[in-house]
Amino acid sequence: MNSMKSLMRGVSRVTPSLTRAVHSGMRTSSSAASRAKTQERPMTSEEVFAREDRYGAHNYHPLPVALERGEGVHMWDVEGRRYFDFLSAYSAVNQGHCHPKIIAALTAQASRLTLTSRAFYNDILGAYEQYITGLFGYDKVLPMNTGVEGGETACKLARKWAYSVKGIPKYEAKIVFAAGNFWGRTMAAISSSTDPSSYDGFGPFMPGFELVPYNDIPALEKALQDPHVAAFMVEPIQGEAGVVVPDAGYLQKVRELCTKYNVLFIADEVQTGLCRTGRRLAVDHEAVRPDLVILGKALSGGVYPVSAVLCDDEVMLTIKPGEHGSTYGGNPLACRVAIAALEVLEEENLAANAERMGQILRAELNKLPREIVSGVRGKGLLNAIIIKETKDYDAWQVCLRLRDNGLLAKPTHGDIIRLAPPLTINEQEVRECVEIISRTILSF
């Protein structure tokens, strides 16, 4: 009995503290639920901007719009406002945002097998290799992930070929690039750059890279006369430089000179390829066949990082097992997505649509007042307008007002605005966008 009384006294002593703990726990639980509810509330655009600024590296200066959804030629921000997309993720979304066929391929493969590395065979890589080489007419493909990896791969192939086939003394091979080029921001890519914002502060740079002016055949011929030159790498239309279109016949002369001096012609088609300019490849406008073609961006329709280098056996087979590769390059998910993305381009005849819509777009843009828009240039649906900057406005301010009017575009190189919608855009949508652009320009 005494022990029972003692136990009861202990319980009476403990109970108030237990009660306080329980009540405290309930308050804590209630606060957590309240915080969770707050977190579930959709973020505003300003909150999205602030969070990225707080936790992310400051290596980009985005247009202030916070996007959460895309479909076809449109995107929506976190407040539900709809925009026409006139950047297409730098031509990665040629097939339109979230194309149903590409998304279906992605999700079906994602539930089956995503990654094996290249340590083993997988059941889809060979099918992809067969399809893409057949489509573009080359012996072999080397699959990678990003556009800049494609450029690096092409440079390595060119150097290997230079030593094992052309007979250039070891480690003396040179690769020539056109001034104004852009193919990424790795050390090799910036070593060929003429843009201070890309290379300044990152030296020393890669040896064996030389530059010639873009669209300058005499300068190119002089450079290619050096017997140590292995390759000339060039964009058929320079994208980041401001959609710079070379003279008619330039690519044909490049092909002739490369053949004459036994130099590899590398076409960087990462941005211009895959129907963007109104042809399957931009080099097709002049019916030339480069020795190597670099593809990326729209090779996945914008849903997964996929790139590739295409060339014939003489070049490709200079690289042996263990000399180049990537854990993710050629993975089953990438291959399935790339096949679907390429099929969409062909089945929907997007090259022809880009050609037609581009002609309409440029014809209408050329009606804009020359005191504001000093020039229009491009091919297919890779186009640009040149803004005549004043103290009252510049290309950035024009893009901000375009955003306010429901169209997203981005300046490149100061006074130039690139205009590159998804290739699925139709005539009615083009004319609606022209009206937005015209109204915006005339508001200054």
C-alpha cells in the first residue's frame, strides 16, 4: 500500500510537466503545419528572384520573369501570365515546349532503364546511332550530353586525325576558329573566344587555337596554308554574335578551301541545326557536306541534355577505347528522347514551316521604323532585330516591354534582340507576335 501511495505521488508530480510538454508539442506541431501551409502557397515572381539570388551563383543575368509551365509556343509565369516564347532556350525547344511525343518517350523509357554507362551495351543506343547517322548521312556518331561537349569532342577528333592521318608532328596541330564564335564556356571554348565576357580573367588559355575574321575567305585561305592546321570550326550562322549571316557562297568556299589544304571542316550546328534555319542543317542552304557536324540543343526537344558529333570512319575511328567518352553520353533515356525529337522534326516538316514562317516574320519586321530598328537579319526562324540605342531606350528595355506585352526575347551583344520561336508556330501566331513587337517598338 505504501508503495502504491508513493507511486501515485510520483504521478501527481510528473503530470503537470507532462501536460506542459504535450501542450508545447501541440503548439510546435501547429506552428510547423502553419509554416508548411505558408510554404505550399505559390511563390510570387519576386520571391523566385530573391531565392535564386540568395542561393545561386550569380553567373547569369536573366530577364525578370519566373516561369513554371510551357506548352507549344507558350510559357506561363508563376502568377499565371502567358507569354510567347521567342528564345526557345537558345533554339533547344525547336519542337515546342513539352511536345507530347517526346515527353511520352521520356516517361516510358524513364520507367524502364535510364543509365548503364558505356561499360555495358544497352538495347537502344545502337538504334539511335543507326537512325541519326542514316538521317544525316555519316558513318558514325559519338554521343555526348551538352553542346560544348560536342565542340570539345570535335576538337579532340580533329587533333587525333591530324596526328594519325594527316601526319602533323605530335602536339603541333592547330585548329582555326572564326572571330565572334560561341560554343560554350569550358576552358577550350573560351580559348577560341573573342568575347571578353567569356574569357577575361580565366587565362592561361588552350594552345593551338587560332582566329580568322568570320566571312573572310582570303584570311581563311592564308591561315589554312599552314601545314600544321588540322581543322576549321565555324557556325553556319553566328548565333551569340547576333545572328550574323555570312555572304552567299561563303560555306561553299570554306568547303573548297578545306578540301584543297586537307583540313577538316567542322560545322557547329548546335544552334543553327535541326531545322531552325529552314533546312535540316544550316549548311544545307549551300549544299555542302562538312567533315564533322556538331549537334545539340534541339536534339532532345529541350527535355534532356543530348549532343552528338557526326563524321565518317576516317576521322571517328582515330579515337580508340578509353580515349574519350562520358558516363551519361548515349544513355538509354537520352537515346529514346533523341529519336523521338528527330522524328518530330521530320514528321511535322518543321524545316519547311520554319522557312515559311521566317519569311513572313522578316517581311513584317522590315516594316518597323528604321529610326528604332536599324536592321533585320536571319534565316528561317533564327532572326534578329538591331535596336538603334538612344539615351531613352536600349535592347534590354525593349525586351522588358515586350515581356510586359506578352512576348519573351533576350538581347545579345548589346543592341541586338534574337527572335527565335519554336518551329511549331503557325501564321496566325506569327502575326499576333509581330503585332506585339510592333506595338512595343512604337511605344518608345
